Amino acid sequence: MSDFAIEADRLVKKFPARPDTGDKPVNGDTSTAPKRGFSLFRKKEPKPMFTAVDGVDLQIKRGEIFGLLGPNGAGKSTTIRMLCTLLEPTSGSARVNGFDVVKQANEVRRSLGTVLAGERSIYWKLSGRENLEYFAALYHIPSAVAKQRVEDLLERMEIKNRANELVEKYSTGMRQRIAIAKALLARPPILLLDEPTLGLDPQAARNLRELIAQLKQEGHTILLTTHYMEEADQLSDRIGIIDTGKVIALDTPAGLKRHIDQSEVIRLEVLGWQDYVGDKLRALSEIHSLVARKQDEGDLWEVNLQSNDSRAALPRIVEHIGGNGTRLVNMNIVKPSLEDVFIQLTGKALRD
């Protein structure tokens, strides 16, 4: 048996590109009738294709939590869907638990427990208990074994006292715990968790992170995607950063941070942030990246700048911020975080 739970070799997925012209035909051809002469026999032009995943190579070790990070549209979800057999690769290959995702799709599915972001994987018109019993039957788990396993999972997910209520009455966190319980029913060795804490309140997210850490201790391999950088830093043994369909960095969280050890992060709080101010700051020779994000409170913005010489940069930053409704509220120099590594590599914040 391979030391790797998941392997991908030059994995590619292409989709037909959507034309930018709305309902108009591509290439400006507005005619719907055949042209005169031999136009009916002309060779059709190949449809333009969009490459969502472009030669991804991955080797995920058994028993590790592997974080896959990338901005929106980077190819994370497409990669996940190929690994769990929902999409067939255009080219390349992938193996899950030693099984080829195309040629041995059934064995791959038996090796996986999957929770996909934004998809209803449980039935809201059934109770939590009924959901687990239904899926246990689908997985052909013997009745006596299924009964005990359902009870154990309900207790473990801390929803036993509400197990007989309809799922539609559950909170988002409770629904997510039922979805994870469903993924664990068949006791698969590998879990694919696509943004498992998305939309959860802080306490529910913390409880779910603790559960993920426990599952790793029990020997599960976990492929995790998340939009929360602190979550990836806390849970992941290794992290792959994907952008424009390619894996552009792969290392431990500490190893990734060492890539910008010589940088400093200047963190500003600014009222009335203007885009033209950002353009001026980006033009400074001491600044090599800038990301501005609006905070929840009024017109307050957090602006993060990476610099190799903060001492020289600070007076020029202060000079450019001020006037025209823009005001500097606070400023700190902090140690680079995993998110700062991500911004330097992709030029974007994780949620962009």
C-alpha cells in the first residue's frame, strides 16, 4: 500500500468557456442561416475552453491534515470534485486510497467521507436520526451495526437530545455536524472537508475544529479547504496554495512563513479609505504588496502592507494618508502571518 492517501499527477480539468457576448454567437457571427457555397461542409471551429485546474500535483500522506488554500475561483473545489469522482479529469490522473478516481470510482467512494461546501448533503425534512439511519442503509451497513453506530455518532456530535427533531429546525452548526456524522457512518479512512466551518458562529466553529483534530488523532487522513487562514494554520500539517489552477506553494505552515521572514507587515486602520491612496502606496519602492479590507464598523478599513524596510516606509505612508476624507486611526508593525504569505504569493486575500 502506498504511503500516500491521495495522489494527483498533472491533474487537469477544462470546461467550455462562456462567451463574453451574452447571447450573441462567438466571433461576431450573427447569422443563424447556413452560408452559401460549401459552408455546410466546413470544419467546425473547436470551442474555446477554460482551464480550471492546470496540472495539479499532490501527494497527501496517510494520517495528516492537508490544507488546500486559494482565492475564489482558484480551482480548489474543482480539484475536490475530481478527487471524489463528481467530475472526471480532462487529463492527468489521481488516486485515492490507492484507487484510480476514473477506473475504480466505486472503490474511491467507499474510501471517502465527503462534506462539500454549499451543498445539501442531508435531508431537511427528516430528523437527524432518520438521516443517519437512511444513509446507513444506503451504505449497506448491517442493521444492528448501523443502530449502534448512529447512536454513537449522535452522542459524539452532541445532538442526541435533539436527534428526533427535523433538520430544518437545526442551527447551521448542528446541520454541519449531522453532515460530518453522515460522512463518518461507513468509517472511511479519508475525509474531504470543503469549508466545514463556513457560516458557523465562533463557538460552533471552535467545536468543529476540535472534532477535526480528534479525527486526525484517530487515524483519518483529512483534506481540508477553508477560507479562514487561522483555521488552516492551526489544523494543517501541510498546506498547498493553489492559484489560477496551479499549486504555487506547498510546505508546513511554519515553512511557508519562513519564505517571508525578512519582510515586515505594516497594519493600518484607516477611516474613509480611497483606492487612489492604495495606488500611491503600492508605488512606493519599500512596499511590495497591499491588501485593504473594510471592517464591520462604519467606514473603518484594515490595510496590510508588506515591506522590507518599514522604518523608511512609515514616514512616506503617513504622508500619503490624510486629507480628502482619509484619516489614519492606528498603525502597527507585526510579524508576518500565514495570510501574509498567501497575499505575497497570490496578490490577493483569501476571500478575493
